Amino acid sequence: MRRQLPILIVFVSGVFMVIQYFIPHESFEFIYEYAMDWIIIIGIFAMLLGLWSLTRASVSKVQAKAPGWGFSVMTLVGLATMLFLGFYKGNKSIAEGTFFMDLFWYIYTPIQATMFSLLAFYIASAAYRSFRVRTVLATILLVTALIIMLRLIPLGPISGVNQWLASWILTVPNMAAKRAIWIGVGLGATATALKIIFGIERAYMGKD
Amino acid sequence: MNFLEKLLALDRRIIFLFIAIAVALPLFFTVKLHIEVTPVVRNLHNALEALPPGSKVLVSLDYDPGSMPELQPMAESFFRYCFMRDLKIIIIGLWPNGPIQANSALEVILNEPDIKKKNPKYGIDYVNLGYTAGNEVVIERMGSDIPVTFPKDYSGSKTEDLPLMKGVKNFNNIDFVYNLSAGYPGTVEWVLFGVDPYKIKLGAGNTAVQAPQIYPYLNSGQLVGLLGGMKGGAEFEIATGHPAKAVKFMFSQSVSHALICFFILIGNFAYFATRKKKGA
């Protein structure tokens, strides 16, 4: 029963979501909207699950004095501080000028910006080492990368030509490749969904 | 080890130093670059120009501070444009930090002299409905009932009590949707769950990394226009006749890109020169 019941729920829900799309009756719409609300509620509970999982992983790392356990202490302190400040004044805590928002703007924002900015340095270093004209394919990659990068730079009289080339690369070969990927992803997702609905794919239930 | 071999084995810290200088130094100078408005940006601008004053525009800010340099100027220029044209703004976020980013952009724009003269009022000219968990399901649910999906605004007021939200039930009451996206959920989800089932008019601004992924939706007509990275943001500012942050930052971005191209070229030069030498 522990396995059959989830499979039955998934089967009924999955089949309903497929057939409701083709039946524009208000009773189906009502159930569909109800299901949507459920998904949003589950999404909110998933956040709680994430919090629990993060806390548990960090606490066990600290207890075991695993390498880098100090970072886990910082994670827990940060988590507890933001949670406390967030709940302490409710909606008022997210008004500008509160301590909660100061922590957001002066700690969280610079950390995120720094993490993202590091990409510029690593990309530059990686581009210097890897964009070498070793083979025909590498040459195509290099020339394409240069055209796409140079479209961001005003190049005087050749800007127009470069813009046209960059636009052609983005709207023709790039789009063809992306469409192929999306179609592949779509077919793969449909196949996986069918396997889940019919109980062939059961990895979502975890291990016994 | 001769000079060319040293060049090939260049310490990455030297590259880092050059990049840091190339990014930071131009920020201290104001250089007017010639920025041409590309068709994808022009199309977005034209679609917005076609909206009559009083039209309701839903803005979904789906990014966090990591993508601020690219997307925040887009948010600011879009809000400025809406206020100048008397378009009504309804803000939401599929990312938890989105509505905070919106407030930050609004704070900048509402303090500009031109906008101050217009004196836009919260609840009448713009609202911030905050964040709701659920990713693409939120879009799907908004298609049938926006006040149910966002029962309260960012500051905790009832959505139904906000004058701007009177008569706004679902996407049928929204004239245009503008999405600023740095990943999932973002523009792709707005196309799949908003444009296709509910036929909303969608324009988007994306990070430069994400933009090529969005191009298929432009030619198919599912997306009316796209701002790709800071360049797209700068083009939009030019199109709206109000050059601002994105245009200013373009100089820094151009110099750093030119430097990367230069490094790639000298790297290849050194590679070929040393290979020829070894061959001989």
C-alpha cells in the first residue's frame, strides 16, 4: 500500500491534468484552479523543507567538525538572524531603512554581486587559454565568439557589418540549435511524464 | 623560456589585474558611444508606444542582486518610461528578491525631477504585489485569478483594496507584460505558461548569457521584443530618448570585451609562433 497509493494519486492527478486541457467545462476549471492553489501551497512548504534540510546538514557538519565547519556556523547564524529579524516585525521588517533591509542591501547584495562578478575574471582567463585555433571547429567557435563579443563594442565603419553578422548568428544557427534542443527537451519531458503517470518511473518516491 | 612561451603560460592573476582595470577605470569617465537600436529592441519599444495612456502593464522582476548590473538599469528605464507615458504598473516577482529590486528601482526613478512633477501615487499609478512561491504555477494561476494568487501587496495591504487593482481579475485585464529575467523561472516560463495559453503580449529583458536562449521566441512572435544584456538596456534607453545607467556602463563593458578579444588574439599569435618555431 505504501507504494500503490502514491502511484494511484500520481496516476489520477496526471490523467486529470491532461484531460482537463481538452474539456472546457467549469467544473474541470474549478478543480484545475484548486490544484494550482495546492501546488503553490506545496511550493511554500517546500521552502520549509529546504530550511530544515539546510539546518540539518549544517548542524551535522558542525557536530562532526568536518572540513569548513566554520562556514556552516556562519550559515546557521545568518539563517537565524534573518529569520528572527524577518518575523520579529512582520511586514514592517521589509520597509526600507530597517535592520533587516540594511543586512539585505549591505551584506547579501554585495556578496551576490561579488560572486557573479568573479565570472568576468574566470571567463577572461578561460577564454585566453581555451580559444585557440587548433581545429576547424575550434576556429568556428573562436570566430563566432569574437563576432558576438565585438557587437558590444562600437567599431566605427565596420560596426554595421558586425552587427548584421552577430544578428544572423543569433537568429539563424543559434536559433536552429536552440529549437532542436527545446524540441528534444519537450519530447524527453513528455516521455518522462508519461512514465511517471503510468508508474514506470518511480524514482520520485525515494528508496525504501 | 622566451617571450612568446611566457605569453602562452601567462599567469592568470595578470589577466585578472587587466580585467579589473578594464572594468573599473572606464567607470570614472563619461564617453559617448554610438549605440544603434537593433530591431529586437525597436520592436519592444514600438509595442509599448502603441499602448494608450492608462494601460495596465504587469512587470515581473525575476532576478536577484547578482544580476543587478545588467537588469536594474532595464527596470529603472522601464519604470521611467511607464510613468512618463502614464502607463499603470503592476509589479510582481517570481523570485523572492524581485519585488525588493523593484522598490529599489522605483526609489531611484521617483526621485527624478521629471517623474516628481508627474507625482505618481502608490495604489493608483503603481502597485507592488510582492512574491508568491510556485514558479510557473503562479503564472498559470494568474491567468484565472490575479487577486487570489496575490491576495496582499508587498506591504501587506489587501490587493482588492488597491484602486489600481479594481477590475483586474486576470490576464484579460492586463495590456502588456514585461519580464526581467536572470534564469528560472523567467522569460521561458512566461512564454510557455503566459503567452501560449492566455495570449498575453510579452516583452522581456534578459542577462546577456540568457538572451541567445530566448531568440527562438522572437521569430515565432511569442515575444514582441527583447533587451539582451546591458547592450539591450542601453538600446532601450536610447530608443526612449533618455540615456541613463546602461548607456554609461556600456563604456566599461566595451573596454573589458575589447580586452578579452585582445587577449584571445595575442594568445593565438603566441600559440602559432611557438608552434612554427617547434616545427622548424
